[in-house]
Amino acid sequence: MQLSFNLQFSDNLLIIDDTEICSELYPQINNIPDPEQELMNGIKWGCFSQLFTPAYWKVQYLMHNQKDGTIQYRLGENLLEEITACLLGGFGFKSELGTLAFDRLKNRGLIKEGSSHKKILNCLTEPFTFNSKEIHYRFPNQKSKFIYEFLNRKDLELIPRYNDIELRNWLLTVNGIGSKTASWITRNYLDSENVAIIDIHIFRACQIMGLFTKNFDIQKDYDKLEQIFLGFCRKLDVLPSKMDTLIWLQMKQSNRLILKGYY
């Protein structure tokens, strides 16, 4: 299912007019409140035909569910791989480079208990090829140390693997894992709806909606931002795991010109 858009630029956002929506969605679209109605904390629903309003994200969610209600979150085949994959990503790292590094470590059989620091470091230090260009992984010394320390912990058998909050709290004891990465791993591994992944793309989308003010710091205020986003999802009646994924994909792929007026 696809939408057909006629696009026009407003002062600082792209306006979508004459939207052709499949008939199956009409009843649900008609149930979206008036654009001037408050969603939460002074934030209005807005028009679903205007980019990045709460109503817009609600329609995107409905479209996704209409087409395919499943999203595969896991990056690894087991919890050790999931934690390693997420340790390789994070703030300031391109997701594509993190994937290349993870695949190399996995293919060389290094994502296991007791792995050698030297071998992990060598894997991350060797250049990678991406889009026919040679690139280097950022901070290989630091990341290899984090991964080595994690894979050599003595309590790996005690990881709470079935409770999302207990798992997230345990992950916060791992050197190199902060609130965002702990939530990321927990969401991926347990399909948790009690956590949210607030990265720069989600952060910007929520700033545009007015959910996050410009005074918030994405790292220092993470726990507060996470609770605001979870509350937003409850008000929209959407699953946080799907909503943050959909917002992340669209914000990552959006033309920078669309966001330029805001920033």
C-alpha cells in the first residue's frame, strides 16, 4: 500500500496535500481528533497531511500496520551477540559501520565468552570497505576494551534474560553501556514496550512536535526523555517499539532541506 503525495514547502516544513489514502484506512483516519485538539502537555494533534505532527506519525503507524505489522529488531542470534552489536553502535557512530564491525567479529568467531582483547582490537582496527571506499572504525581501542571486558565477565550466566526492566538494569552495569544502549538491547532482545530508544533522529522529531524542548540534553536527560516518549505513544495508542523504529527510518532518510528550516 502506498500514498501518493503532492508536495509544497511551507515556512519550515513540508506540507502534503491531496493525499490519496487507501479506503481501508478511512475509518481510522476519521477517528483522529481535530488538529487543534490537545494530545498532551499543550501539544496539539496537528494535521496528518503535514510532516512530523502527532497526527502524521499516527497515520504512518496505521499505514505500516495495514501493510505489515511485524518488525525484526534483533541484530544478533543470541544475547551476547545482541549486546556486542549494540556496543559497536551508539552516539556518533554510523549504523552501517557498526554492522560491518559486528559482522566481522561474528564471522571470526570472537563473540563468545573469554575472547581475546588483541583479536577484538585487530578486527576493529583493520579498515572496512563501504560504498567502494575504505573507512575506519572510530575509537577501536575504547570499543574493543568494552567488548573484551563484557565477554570476560564472570556473571554472564546470571543475566536476567526474560524480564525487560531487570535486563535493562543489569545492562547498565556493563562498562560502555548507558541508558540509550541498555534500552536498545532490551527492546531488540525482548521486544519490550517498556523502554524507548531516543537517538538523535527520535530526539529531533520530538523537538519538532514540541515534546522535547531545546533545553533537553539527549544524554544527560535520557531517562526523562524516554518517559515523555513512552507517554506520547500511550496517548497515540501505538506500540513504542514500532513508533520509534518508524520515526527513526523516516527521519534518517528525510532530505536535510526539510529539517533545515527548523534547525
